[in-house]
Amino acid sequence: MTSKKSELDSGVTCVGCDVRNCKFNDIAGSYCTANQIRVQNKTAVSKGDTFCDTFTPKGSF
């Protein structure tokens, strides 16, 4: 079994993404191409309470 610390240290190398209007979405592979992602909502108690703060509409700089 992997320890919590090593799981956090390794990071996530591929994050699935279905948001077609995000400039970081690789439509062919349905994954996020951003160097890092940020998920927001400090008061979240369920998956539906969270959101991707990295989202940037296509065509934005």
C-alpha cells in the first residue's frame, strides 16, 4: 500500500477533461494539458461542490 505522502508527492500526470470549451482540453484524448490544475471551494463536502479554477475559455490568453 502506498503512503499518503508519496501519493501526494508523485502528483497526477493525466487528468481527464470533457470540457470542450477549455483551452487546456485535448479534444482528441479528452484530457487536460495544463501544467497544473487548481480545484476550488474550501467548503466543499461533495464532488459536486468543487470546480476547476484552471478553466480558461478557448481563445483566451
